[in-house]
Amino acid sequence: MGAFWLVFIVNIVMASLVQGQGSGLQNGFYSSSCPKAGAVVRSTVESHFNKDPTIAAALLRLHFHDCFVQGCDGSVLISGSSAERSALPNLGLRGFEVIDDAKALLESLCPGVVSCADILAVAARDAVDLSDGPSWTVPTGRRDGRVSSSSQTSRAHTIGQTDCLFFRYRLYNFTTTGSADPTINQSFLTQLQSLCPRNGDGSIKVGLDIGSETKFDVSFFKNVRDGKGVLESDQRLWGDDGTRRVVENYAGNVRGLLGLRFDYEFRKAMIKMSSIEVKTGSDGEIRKTCSKINK
Ligand code: HEM
Ligand SMILES: *[C@@H]1O[C@H](CO)[C@@H](O)[C@H](O)[C@H]1NC(C)=O
Ligand SMILES: *[C@@H]1O[C@H](CO)[C@@H](O)[C@H](O)[C@H]1NC(C)=O
């Protein structure tokens, strides 16, 4: 998996302390209005995952980007040139078709009932679970936003991949010194340089958590400890005293125990993140198609 996850925890836990309670969400929101909702999302995610396990990382990232731009209201799913989906930090987002498939099935089963924002939150949970990560109960009852906005943000890297384009500047002429980023482990530098030649194709994909890209685990933290974070922002977790302690803890040798702790904290962080600025009750709407606000 990628370096994605650690940063995720640190940032999300902090950012969401103000959230969570009193969000208006509840467990089992669809238990009478659409009792099969959870099972439909699960089987849809599973059938995509069986064809392409990298879809799990994409779904997690999609949910994260949704929540960090005006709340978890499905706005990241809206298409159009001025939409959030086209904003620079959102390029490379994938997995829209999984949400669209689940939505189509749910509209035939329970029309106008299940929000795109809830489908995405549940799909992200199922994606982590299918990657051997922790599972948790997703409180539901989100409604979809009617506005799409473009804005910055992102962070969760123990699964997933990135393009050479996003980190090649670290490999050859970092900050115009003529040499590589000194925080990169020497042997790893050689490996990255051969994966991403100086004038090679920028769209070549490299795992964010090299050696463990499709497993949700603590290998990401060991990589960061060893100077093997792919993104500069991930490697910087080792440069700061506070975040270094977190990395050391998760990367520690008492494997089972610390693995469990990471899973435990990740679960809590996800539940908090998934309730950031949600719309409930009579706010927002239930979109018919996830890529478009209702007419
Ligand atoms: C400030 C924080 C963050 C930054 C700067 C950041 C940056 C990035 C970048 C540059 C990529 C590669 C995109 C590409 O090559 O197309 C990426 C991928 C990814 N990010 Fe983040 N990220 C952040 C936070 C998060 C958080 C909080 C999560 C999860 C909760 C997350 C989950 C992921 C995942 C799963 C991928 C892989 C996606 C895939 O394989 O398609 N990121 N991130
Ligand atoms: C690195 O970049 C700087 C600024 O663009 C340039 O002047 C220098 O020649 C480059 N060095 C190498 C080794 O490419
Ligand atoms: C670089 O990687 C090697 C092999 O994984 C590891 O043994 C070593 O401790 C790393 N070096 C640093 C400075 O982290």
C-alpha cells in the first residue's frame, strides 16, 4: 500500500475533532427504506475489485477528496469543466464507474432513496476491507450537495499508486541543486530512477507504498522510516518530530499489536472523516445520477 494512510490519520484525526458528534447520521439509516443498500454496494465494489484490486485505493481516495471539499456530500462525483472533479488536485481520481454502477442498481431497487454521498462512504469502507484492512460501521443518512466547487486537499497512502510526474523532480535536480532529494534512501533512489527515467514517460505508475501497494498494512510506515516514501509530502512525515513519533510507533517491531492499533485508529479516523460537514434531513437532495445535480 502507499504512504497515503499515515498522513491520512494524522491529518484527519486533527481536522475532525470538531466533527463527528451530532452529525445527524445514524447506523442503519436505510434499514427500512432500502434494506439491501449495503449489500448492493458491497457486491458492486467486490465485482470491480475482483477484476482490478487497485480500484480499492481509488475509491478510498475518492471518498477522502469528497469529504475535504465542502463536506462528504458527493460533490466530487459531479462532472463538468468547472466542477470539483476537474480541479487540479482531483485529476487522476478514479472509480467513478463503481459508484455509478451501484447507484444504477439502487435506483432500480429503491428509487430516490440512497444518496451518492452514502454510496461513496460505504464503498470506501468495503474497499479497505477487501484490501485486508479494518472494517467499520458507516453511519448513513447523508444527502447530496447541489453545488460543486473546486478546491484543494488530499492525504491516505498505504494503498494506491502515483505517476512519475508527481515525484520525478525529487530524483534528478531537486531544488535545482543538480542532485536528488537527500531524504531518499540511496538504494531506493536507484530503484526509482530506473522506474522513472529523467526524460521518460511521466504517466508511469509507481506504488505509494512500494512492495505492498494493494495491501492495507503498516508497511507504509516502515518505508517512510527507511527513506522510501515516494511522495515528498509522505517522506516529510519523518522529518518532523511529532509525525516521526507516529511513524515510529506504527512501524514498530511488535507487529501484531501495532498493526491492530493502526487499524483501530484508522477506523476511528474514517468514521470521523466520513461525517465532516454532511448534509442531512431536508438539506441537499438525493441525486438520481451521481454525476449530475437533479434538474
Ligand atoms: C495533504 C494530503 C495529501 C496529499 C498531498 C496527497 C497526495 C496524493 C497524490 C499526489 C497521489 C497520487 C495521485 C496520482 O498519481 O494520480 C495520491 C494518491 C492517493 N491518495 Fe493521497 N494525498 C493526501 C491525502 C490523502 C488521504 C487523507 C487519503 C485517504 C484517506 C489519501 C488517499 C490516497 C490514495 C488511496 C491514493 C492512491 C489512489 C489510486 O491508486 O488511484 N490521500 N495522493
Ligand atoms: C538543475 O536545474 C537548474 C535550474 O533549472 C539548472 O541551472 C541546472 O543546470 C540543473 N542541473 C542539472 C545537473 O541538470
Ligand atoms: C535504506 O534501506 C536499507 C534497505 O532497506 C535499510 O537497511 C537502511 O536502514 C535504509 N537507510 C536509511 C538511512 O534509512
